[in-house]
Amino acid sequence: MVKKNAFYAQSGGVTAVINASACAVIETARKHKDKIGKVYAGRNGIVGALIEELIDTSKESAEAIAGLRHTPAGAFGSCRYKLKSLDTNRREYERLIEVFKAHNIGYFFYNGGGDSADTCFKISQLAETLGYPIQAIHVPKTVDNDLPITDCCPGFGSVAKYIAVSTLEASFDVRSMCKTSTKVFVIEVMGRHAGWIAAAGGLLVTHAIPVVILFPEIVFNQEKFIAHVEAKVKKSGYCIIVVSEGCHYENGQYLAEQGTHDAFGHAQLGGAAPVVANMLKEALGYKFHWAVADYLQRSARHIASKTDVKQAYELGKAAVELALKGRNAVMPTIERISDVPYKYKIGVADLKDVANVEKFMPRSFISKDGFGITEKCRRYLIPLIQGEDYPPYADGLPDYVTLKNIGIPKKLKPFKIT
Amino acid sequence: MVKKNAFYAQSGGVTAVINASACAVIETARKHKDKIGKVYAGRNGIVGALIEELIDTSKESAEAIAGLRHTPAGAFGSCRYKLKSLDTNRREYERLIEVFKAHNIGYFFYNGGGDSADTCFKISQLAETLGYPIQAIHVPKTVDNDLPITDCCPGFGSVAKYIAVSTLEASFDVRSMCKTSTKVFVIEVMGRHAGWIAAAGGLLVTHAIPVVILFPEIVFNQEKFIAHVEAKVKKSGYCIIVVSEGCHYENGQYLAEQGTHDAFGHAQLGGAAPVVANMLKEALGYKFHWAVADYLQRSARHIASKTDVKQAYELGKAAVELALKGRNAVMPTIERISDVPYKYKIGVADLKDVANVEKFMPRSFISKDGFGITEKCRRYLIPLIQGEDYPPYADGLPDYVTLKNIGIPKKLKPFKIT
């Protein structure tokens, strides 16, 4: 077996633990220097491969690589760049293979969600067709938790923990103030299509917090929603609303799209949270507060789930081990064995079954009224937020790592991305 | 000395550490049972005293009271209820004295900001006039850090730490994505008049993060702001904007007040963050993301500053000790001795000097261009965010305490608050 180099890239929206997978890929590859040469990383994801901007991770110390385990976001840069279909843009796929060939790359580790699983799959296919076989392994990552087959996705457990912890804290705040002030608090969370993150708000019922969740899977019904909130406020004095950014009306229009305009007639981009808050104010007169967590939720490494960090690392490690076993076009997965005690093992999925399939919340995970989660969902979620994995601190701030990210010399002609 | 009971109340917006002060007041009082009888707490702050809803804290176990140290928000309920001046509403002050008299209360510990310092002061004055002397001690609390005399206010250090940590994490996220996606990230923080919280965003410069801060103390200049952001994006590829909710134009209009209306012509309440984000999008075309931390920031006990928790406890303890020494109409303070190493001692301020005075960011703490902080400010802030003080966790969530809050029988006629 001729020793080949490896290529690793981060794709799409980053997470609090994607670097833990990167750490695992690099550390595991370093342990197998007899079989894997250098690990190159794509500067800004797959774009780096296209324009031949490869980072030489061997220039980073063992300490810096180990630091990735506790550092959020994408240490090498990620990108929102979806390769088009093979038919419409075959030249991009061919270019990738050319770059891999030029740098003796035989392993392709792609760390991302559904789109990148698809890209990864296509590359493995085309590489074979072009006579330059690449072992393409997908490393799962997505805060949305919407990949199929795997029980959960690295990145999700930490967002779920962040949302559950933050919403619990804000609930205590509102509960303190509701007698004379704020009665409803609305927090907007990520999840355009799948409501997994919003579901995390449902974990607060054990603390007797009145929570109403608005899922993207449930068509928004304003009348029912307002009645539901009113009942909770009447009973408890306050109510917490967790609204998914993907919450929408029957015609598909998002709550966030209210056709609002500013004083100058410019279209105004808002969030779903202020829309929901104003809706309640108008209908019920309640004083409100609202928050939009946005990037804070997916980058919150300071409150990452220990289970999530562990799994992100294990899946990165498993990806390299699968490559060493000669596997191609696969993705390591989490296979749950039991909820209590939580037990799981690492499995393998074929990329053809993963690519372009989205996993939504099953209806059995959402309460009958559509505004909460079921016990079944709670049993699913609880293990994923278990444990804390605090980063080290220096001068009051987390001691996150910034790599040197030294590029290697280019060998090919420049390539223009479309 | 006849043994009197004590009354404790939480006032205004709650914080991540106000319960640490409550914990200290109760624990210290319990250690001096020879001099202090029971500690009653106002249910929902001073409103509880007015309507004679007093909580008997002696019904809570030592364990529950100790748990307050790691529990955010107001365990007894707080309120936004400002007593009017003595002239316009003397009956409310008189009612308070009546309630105190009826329940043999000789100590009044009021945990709040500027308004409550004023109330506390007036009560001590009036009590004397009415021949029922009360020792009124103010325990400082405010996330806005705007109380005079004391070097800092409990609650602020933890918000500052939350904002610095969260913004650092989001910065790493944006840095990962900026090549093909988000170039500016706007986070809106609290602080209607004083920019102390926004200043915490300036701590990221040590991580080489390009940050632009919009303070309430600096009149907003759109042209200068846009040019400033553009320069940072050109240099670093991205820029983080920390905007204080109190940021305003020269005529006093807040950025958040854009006179926006929804499709139905209803006035739309938004935040400053989306306004700033849209402004940059229109001027420079940058893809943006924005977050509004709102209550998340002030309730974030999970990432509280250890220094802040310690000081909140120390000041609660000092308040009781001042009362035991016979002091009246005073507030314990933090007196800074040195920045590096950080040293401070507990001092005392007369309430007449504290009431209704707001402390803004000194101009020397804001950089010349108005968009950042100076080294002097950094030296002030750094000690306040030092150390982590993690709460215990159960089942993946912080194990925060909810008290029993058992009321005592009323002795007086009902009182209608205005």
C-alpha cells in the first residue's frame, strides 16, 4: 500500500464541537503514520480544495491540535458552498480529483451535514470513474440533528444543552419579575425545517416551568397558540415560548416574514421572536421580553454537552479507522442501545442512504396539542445533554485555540469557482 | 437591645448573583440569632411589604438557603415598582413602617439599584420621624454597574463575563464562515444609559477579534460607524459589532426606534441589533447575523464570574454586619485597592450620596474613535470577570433551587397599591 495523504474539510454552519472531530481525525491519523501521510485541511472548507488552498496540519503542535477539542467553530474555516450536480458542474468534481491527485491525497474526510454527505458520496463515485480512487468518509456534524440513520449528530447535544440551560435561567428571571413586569419571554432558536433544537426547551417541564414550543413541524395556528399561552399565564403567572426560526403558517410563510417595512419603506428583516412577542402583546396585553440566540447557541462551547464532545471525537476517530479498514463512501454513526442507562455504539452507514435525507421530529415526540414534547422525546434528549466539558480559562475567558494554518505550495493552475 | 426581625427584599431587574446576596443576608442573620430574630422576605419585592405578603425564610433548610448562592434571578420575586416621592405618596411609606411595626421588624435590607437606594434612604428617614426607627441598609445590585461610590456592582461582573465569552465564541463562528457567508455579526446587549456591559465586548481584542462597540455614551454617527466596520472587514474579513440597547442618535432617538410598521400598520417593536445589521447590509452588502441576548445575559448563572459571586455574598454579609454595628442609611461597597494583582476591601457609603446618582463610563475608558475601550478600561474590567463558579448539575441541567416561600399570617387590613 502506497502511503497517501489525507484531506479534511469542514462544511456548512459550524458547531461547538466540530473541532473535536477535527482533533480526532488528525490525532488518529498521526497515530498511523505508516499508512497515512500528512493531513491537509481545506482552508474555508471545500473551497480550499477547489482553489488549492491546503493547510498543512503537520505544522501544528500536538498541544494545539489537542486544544481543538475544547475550541468551538471551524479552526480551518468552513463554507456555505454547495457543489452542483455532477451533470451541471462536472468540472468542479474533476478539479477536486485533480487537486487530490496533485497532492497524493487518498483519503477524504468531509465533516458536515446532508449536503456534504452528498458531495462526499459523489466524489467517491467520480474518483473511481476517473481512475483515481479516493476513500471518502463523511464525518457527521449538524446542530439541526437532521441526518438520517445516526441516532444523533455531533453539535446537536451542545446546542440542546445551551438552549435548555439558557431558557431555564431566563425562566427563573421571568418568574421573579412576573408579578409587576414581564409575563412572557420568547426565545428564538435555530432549526429551519426540523424542531430538534426547539424540543430542548421542553426539558424544563421537570422544573415546573410553563413552556410553549413552536415547532417547524407543526403548522402555526395563532388562535390556538394565544389561548395556550393565556392559560399558562393565568395558571403560573408567566410563560416561556421557544420558537423555532422555521415556524410557519399553513401557506409556508415563516413567522419571521411579516412584510415589515421601516420608515423609509425598506423591507425589514426581523426574527420570529419579536413577531411572536408583539402578537401576544396585542392579543393579551402582556409585557414581554424576547431573545434571539442565533450564533451564540451553536458556538457555546463553554456549556457544551460532555456526551456531545465525546461523540464528536469518537466519530472523527472512527472515520479514520474506517478509512484504514479500506471503507469508502460511508459515515460513522451513533447507534443507541438504551436510554437509561444511556448506552450506544459506533455504527456505519452507507453514504447513498444518508445523502439528501432530512430527519424531522417524529410526531410521537411532539405532544398531542403540538406545543410540547412527549416523554418519549424527553428520554431521547436527556442523555444527549449529559455532563459538562468546560474549556480551560485564561484571564476570565476560555482559552480557545487559534491555529497557525500554514498553507502548502500550489502545484496547479488557478481555478475559478462559480 | 430588644430582638427585632429583619426584612429583606429584591428590587428591579434581577441578576445571576442577587440570590448570592440573599444567601449571605440570611446565613449571616442566622449566625446572630441573639440579635436578629427571623428574616422575612418580601414576596415580589417591596410590593410584598406593602400588601403584607411576607415570606418566612426560617422555614427554608440550611441546604436550600446555601443553594441560593448558585441560583440566578430573585428567589423571593422582585418587582418593578418605584415608590413615589414622600410628598406625593407618603401613605406608602407610612404603610411600610406599619407593616414593619406589626411584624417587629427592625432591620430593612433592600437589594437593588439606584431607585431602591433612594427608597431605602427615605424609609430610614421617615421611620425616625414616625418614632419607629428602622436600620435601613442597601445591598447593591445592578447588571448596569451604574451605582456611584462602589467600584463595581454585584451582577455586573457576571454579565460582563457572559457577554465576553459569548461574543468570543460567536466571533470564532463568524471567522470560520466569513469567506463565503456571514461577514458581520451584531450582538445587542443591555445598558439603557451606561455602556459598561457593551464595554465587555472590548475584552476580545486580546484574541485579535475585530470588534466595534456602540455605547450609549457616544452619539451614534452612521457614516463613521459604517466606515469603521468596512475597514475592519477589509482587514480581517469579518467584524463583530456589540451594540448597547441605549445607543442613540443626537436627538436622543434610540436606534431600536425606527418607526417600523408591520403589514397591518401596527407599530413594530424591534431591537437595535437588527437595525444595525440591516444598515450594514444596505450600505456594504455584507451578509449578517444578529443576536439579542436580553434576559439570557443577566440570568446566566452557569457562566457567572467567581469574583462577582464572591462579592455579591460579601456585600450581603457586610450589610448584616453593618446593621449589627448599629449603622443606618448606608450601603456596603467594593473599594478597589489595586488592579494587578486585584485587591479590594469592603467599604461603606452613605445612602444620601448613592440615591439617584448614575455612574456612566468615563470618557477615558472609551477609545478616542468612540468604538472601543482603552487599556484603562481593560484593567478595570479584567478582574471583574475572573474565575468560574459553576453550579452543580443534575440530569444535564443546573440544579437551581426553588424555595418553598411560605408566607406568614397577615395582621393588618388590606392595602391597595396604586
